[in-house]
Amino acid sequence: MSKGYLGIDIGSISTKGVIIDENNNIKASEYLWTEGDPLKAVKRLLSTLKLQLADSQIRIVTVGTTGSARKLIGAMTGASVVKNEITAHAIGAMSIHPEVRTIIEIGGQDSKIILIENGIVIDYAMNTLCAAGTGSFLSSQAQRLHINIEDFGRIALQSTKATPIAARCTVFAESDLVHKAQIGHKKEDIVAGLCKAVVANYLNNVGKGKKIISPVVFQGGVSKNIGVVKAFEELLGMPVAVDPNSHLTGALGVALLAKKSRVEKDFFFDITDIEFKTVGYDCKKCSNNCEIICIYREDQIIDAWGNKCENGAVH
């Protein structure tokens, strides 16, 4: 039986999982919605990955987690590696594109830019405040226009003249969209304009002051939108590479980091049948007033965090 390495990228909007073999080949993968419950989302993820491995002889020996709920899911799965998104996305991108200099990543609720030189991250920036440059913004506008988000990019490519859409923030963009629709702009032109608005917002905020150098790699869920890819290429004046697994790059990166750690312990998919829960409380033992988060496995505490001093330590 060969060894496998599991990487989980758990975000507020989507949950991604990748299992690689000893040669770094992806043997199983899944992308699904978090739906506000990372514990349940990971259970669903693991059930799907287990089915994909049903006919293989792969034994998971290491788990790595990244994303906004990485610590919570790391405790749940007994992960040997828990890494931030910048590191995971950079490692994942370089495993596919060794010469990459600029990584553009746009997810459901945040976006980031990572600059790389000689295989080392030299600068990065993240945007977690304005939704106008993220996937959730595009999804909400697709609903407003009564089109499927999966068709967004294809419709944008039908446009010959993109409608200018205010890109400063979500509120301005939405009101501008409504106004342009009311005065008769074609739907495909408005969609193309929204794609350009997302890119303009990204470059003016996340990419502000950053020197974008080719090769450029685009990843995250929004990279699957060919309208946004085209808008990036037009505004940057250079090709933008999108890998077939661009939506899974963070999970791939942390799976590679887990493998590199060489910390091995058998992972059993049957944790999907175990009850996990989190409990939060305010520590009143000093002026810090820390909010402590405890994670329980079948009513037994397995990890806790949030304390800023020993007074809030949970044993």
C-alpha cells in the first residue's frame, strides 16, 4: 500500500481537499461550499475523497490544513502541518509553474497577490475588507442579472464593448449596474463590464504599488471565470496562466508541505462518524478578557486557543 498526503483548504465560502501520492500526483480532489459550518463541510469533503480512493491502495499518512479555519480543522483531523494561505498558495503554484513571478488569487470573500523571486515569496498583500473584487460579488451580481455564475465568463466573451461599471466598492458597483441596465445596456456588455470592474478593483487595491512581473498565475475560484481572465490579460498587457486545478492550489500546496514535514501518523476517514463541536467563552481572569475557543471530540477537549496569557490556558 502506497502513502498519500491530504491537504485541506477551508475558507468561509468554499472548502477544498487534495490527496497526492508520493510522486505529487493528485489522486483525489473535491471543491464544495462551506455553508457556514466548516466542521460539517470537512466531514462531507472527507466522505467524498474516501469514495474517490475506494479502488486505490493509498493510505493517508499526513494531513495539512490552510485557510481561515485551518486551526479548527487541523485540530479535528490531527494535522501535522497548519499553514497560512500565502505559504500554501505559493507552494502550490510553484509546484505547477516553477518560474512564476506573480500569483493572483481571488476567492469567495478575499483576494491576495503574492510576488515571488527565485522561488521565494518577497512580498504579498491581502484584501479582506471590500467585496467588490471577490467571487461573492460576482455571484450576487449574477443573481441580480438572473444568470448562472457558471455562465458568467462565457457571456462576457460575447461582448464587443464592455459597459463601464464603477469599481470603487460593492455599493457603487451595484447601483451603477442597475442604472446601466435601466438605460438599455446589453446584458453581455454589463457582464463584461463587471469582470473588468473586479479586475480594476483588484489592481487598484490589492495590487496597488506592486510590480506585476510575468509569468503571472491566476488561482482561486474566480480564476475559472474566463471573462475575468480575459480582463486581467487586457489590463495587464500580458498572458495570465490558469491551471486546470487552479481552484485547488491552496489545498495542493499544504498537501505538499505536509508531505515535506515527514511527520507521519495514520489518518482514518472514520472521523466523519465522530461528533466534533466548538465552544467559546470569555475568560475573566485578567484584563485581557480573551475569547477562548475550545474544540471537543465526543465531549473530550482536544484543543483550545485564543488566550493571550497563561490565565486562559485550557488543559
